[in-house]
Amino acid sequence: MARIHVETIIDAPLERIWEFTQDPRRHPRWDARFGRIDPVPGTEPAAFTYATTVFPGVEIAGHGVHTGDRRDDTGGAVSALRFGSSDWRSPIESGTGYWRYVPVAGGVRFLTGYAYRTRWGLVGWAVDLVFGPVFGWATAWSFDRLRLWLEHDVTPERALRHAVAETTLRLILVAGAVATVTSGAGVPGIGWLFALVIAGLAVFLPPHPRTPAARRCRRRPATPQPAEPPPLACSPRVTASRLAAPSLRAIAARSGAGTGERR
């Protein structure tokens, strides 16, 4: 199974982080991996469907279930889920994961670990060589966008505009440097050096403090992390038992996820 780990430190109360990450209305605003998240009414544990627009007019749907959440005696929290997609276009067939909230000096250590199975056999494995790193990058970028929202009141929409503007500026600088070299303008030999300096600045210069950046998040666990936390049913403070979770197939059938049907 492919595995992804991302974590960051957010200087905000744990309850506020929990609210912004567990609310299906707020979650898609900061998380670039989701276009929408719709709870499935009448399900216990809580099931949901999701959709992501990968290209204009092309939407991939999926489904999931919250398998449990708990609080511990240190003030931390964890939330676990299972997810999958019946849409043959989705490179992810099924997976499990969790979010963990750990109070630390300077705020809350917010981290995720999840693992997923790809479809399409060897083709899916090859596709994941590109998809996996992009998916991990999108997770980290989204975590930093959430941090900016909670710490500096930079809304996800505003943060996206910052990112687009800054990326556009960097591309313009690189294009200008390349154009200078290819046109033969300037002192021979100096043009190439100028282009390399500009390209290096455009790529490696740190982003603006109010622009989301995946590089600000840790992408490797400091210590080995499981793809899913220990069975939550062992905790006396569990709000939803993993053992009682409905199957993903049942959720998909009930909600129409992955079939093109919307609820």
C-alpha cells in the first residue's frame, strides 16, 4: 500500500482546529484534495461522500466513513476514517487514515497518516509513482493553507489567490531570463549566468509568509507512524466504533458515489 505522512504546527486552540477540520462545510475550503464533502444522512458511524474536480468538467467521486474518534488524558485527539472510490477513473481504490491533534509548545501538532491501494494493477502502480508525490504535496500545501487561515485569518480563497499570483510572478521571471539568453541580448556569457540566478531565485526563494507552501510541513515522520491508529473501540471515550462502521460498498450504494449520481 502507498503511504503518506504530513504534519505541521498550528498556533491555535485544539478545539478550533478540530472544528475547522471536522466540519464538512469548512474542510473542502482549505483542502485542495476535495471539491465537496457531503454527509450521508442517517448513518452511524457518520458516512460521507466526496468529489474532486481534476479537470474542468471532470469530477471523480468517492465515499468514506468515520471509523472513530477519541480524546486522551493529555488533551490530544485522534480521528480515523476509511475511504474508497467506485469510480474507475480514480487511481485510489480504497484506503485508511487518521488525523491526530497533539498539544505541544507553540500550539498543536496536527498530522495525518494514511495508506491506500491503487487500482489498474501494474499500470496503477506506475501511475502512483507520479500521483503519490503530487497527492502528498497537495496534502502538505493544504495543511499550510489551514494554518494560515487559523493563525493569520487568511481565508483559503485569499491564500489561493496569493499562490497563483506568486507562481505567475516566478514563471514570468524565469521566462524573462530565458528570453534574454535566447535573444542574445547583453554581454556574452553573462546572460546565461543571469538566467541561472533568476531561475534559482524563482525556484528556491522562500514563499511569502501569507502564501501557502508545502515545504513548511514535515513530509516524513520523526518516528515510525501507523497508517491507522490503534482500534478506537479500546478507548472508553470513543464516539464511534470502528467495528460497527458500515462497509464502503454499502455507503456507495446508498449515496450513489462513484456512479455519477448526486445527492
